[in-house]
Amino acid sequence: MVAHINTVAFAGIDVLPIEAQVAISGGLPTFTIVGLPDKAVGESKERVRSALNAIGLALPPKRITVNLAPADVQKEGSHFDLPIALGLLAAMGVLPAEEMAQYTALGELGLDGSIASVAGVLPAAVAANAADRGLICPGSQGGEAAWAGGADVLAPRSLLELINHFKGVSVLTPPQAAAPGAGTAYLDLKDIKGQESAKRAVEIAAAGGHNLLMIGPPGSGKSMLAARMPGLLPPLSAAESLEVSMIHSVAGQLPEGGIVRQRPFRDPHHSASTPALVGGGLRVKPGEISLAHRGVLFLDELPEFSRQALESLRQPLETGRVVVARANAHISYPARFQLVAAMNP
Ligand SMILES: Nc1ncnc2c1ncn2[C@@H]1O[C@H](COP(=O)(O)OP(=O)(O)O)[C@@H](O)[C@H]1O
Ligand SMILES: [Mg+2]
């Protein structure tokens, strides 16, 4: 019997639909995962095996094959644990296979069967919603998924809770989107004494969407002024807020159950590597400039940044997007930020 569970992979903040197919067939007992898994996905075998043991289920002593289709897309991350486990449970007849097809699932399993939080729940929820499916996500991220507006979100804290839900033993309550924080706590320009012309320059830059370079001796209030810039910008619209939250979700930086309501302010240290700044790395993540999307990127001690890092800002500043080239794909993230830089004379 072959079970099919819907899940997702990420390309930038775009979601690619992935199907976890699990087949249990006769033969020598083996457990293989195919479909271009990376190391985290390969290790998922051990977590799934142990999580099933923890709830008193042993893997059948048969040939178990998991295929993550389409097979030519690189699968990265630990969020495939849950769909693989659900596929196994459906193939073993523990969960109803037809009902599972109505859901998109993602989550990381602990050895004790708990479901741990993963990056990208918000974009996955939006995609599941668009495909008219429900979402199964980690318990701590139910609030995040609820923001996508889908009616059917299941946020179990463990595999056992999910099995009990489908067996009708104890039904999961749908998670609520966390209430937006009362009032925004931006810093205020009034804290700055004097510096009238600098304040005016900051106001003009904020009003016109200009980038800004401040030159002044240490302790003259440059960092203070920069940190007050997001508060001068207009509030994030609902669409912008969702867009910014998607980036933070993919980066795994969204606060629990929340959504980003404030204009971001990012101030990477000048020793930050180029991938940390513009995105990339072994497992591609959005960099500081994408986390500053729709907000302010503050580069203190501008001349101390490496030449390569500064050069890499050129294209995003012009186009509002950053393209990270990889061996087999180009991934792009939004990066429309206002640059504020400071340096000593
Ligand atoms: N114009 C100012 N008004 C109020 N406090 C100031 C002012 N300038 C400097 N300060 C104080 O000095 C500290 C250092 O300022 P900072 O913004 O870090 O300076 P810079 O970045 O130019 O070195 C601030 O935390 C603040 O307490
Ligand atoms: Mg400073």
C-alpha cells in the first residue's frame, strides 16, 4: 500500500508542493528515503523510527521506501519528519489515508514523538489555503498558521495528539491567531537632545524614502538617530505585514504565534559575512537585507564592512530583490529596505 502526504519545499519565500509517498512492501527490512534529500532529511529516518517507538508503534519489519516527489527538487530541512511519519502511519493503517490527503503537513519530530517548530509555517499555510487544504503544523506555531486565514489548521504538540484527533478520542482545538500587540513601541525622536539638523535630515530621508549616511564623532547620537527611523515611516499595511512575516517565517525568526506588525530595524555587525548579510549559505536563508525588507538596514561603522559585502548591496538597492546563486538554482528574496549608514570622520 502506498500512502501520499502533501508537504512543501521552499524556493526563496515561494512554496513548492511536495508529495511524500510511502510504500511498505515485502522483502528484507530496510528504510530508505529517496528524492534528493539533504543530510537533515536523511537523518529523519532515525527521528521517525524513534518517535513511532515512543508512542508504542514499531516499524513493520518490511521494506519501507519513502519518495519525496518531484524527485528533481532538492529537499532541505527537518520539516519533512512529520509528513514522512504520517505517510508511514497511513500506510500502516493507523491513520485514515483519504482524510490525510486533505492536509499539507510540516514539522520536525523529537525522539519522544513531540513535534518541534520549523521555519516556513506561514508561507506553507498560505499555500495550503490556496490549494483548498488544511494544514498540520507544530503546536507552538498554530497561531502563526492561523494568520493565513485557513479554516482547518491542526496544531498538535505530539504525534499522539494527532492520532487521537483522527481517531476521535480527543479532538484538537483550532488555534487562534495571536491578537496584534496593543500599540507599537517605536523609539521616539524626542529622546534626542539638540542635533536639530541631523533630526531634520532623518525626517526628510524617511519622508522621501532616501538612503542616508551620517558622519560624526563617536557618541554624537548616530546609532540613536538610526534606531528612530522605522518609527517615522508609515505603519505597515496588512499586505506588507504579511510579506515581511513570510520572510521572517522562512528565516525561522517569527516570534511565537505572531506576525510582524512593525517596520523591521536590522543592524548587522560589520564583521557579518556576505551570506549573513545578503542571504545564502549552505542551507539558503534570507540575509539581513531581506529581514530588513520594508524597514531600515543600519550599517554602523560603514568603512569596516568588507568590500565584497558592500558591493553585494548594489543590486538589491537598485532592484529591491536579492538573487542568491546556487549550484543548481537561483533563489531570490525581496529586499526593499532603506539604507542608513554611519561612520566616523
Ligand atoms: N543628541 C543626544 N541626545 C541624547 N542622548 C545622546 C545624544 N547623543 C548621544 N547620546 C547618548 O550617547 C549614547 C551614545 O550615542 P550613540 O547613538 O551610540 O552615538 P554614535 O552612534 O554616534 O557613536 C547614547 O546611547 C545616548 O545615551
Ligand atoms: Mg554608534
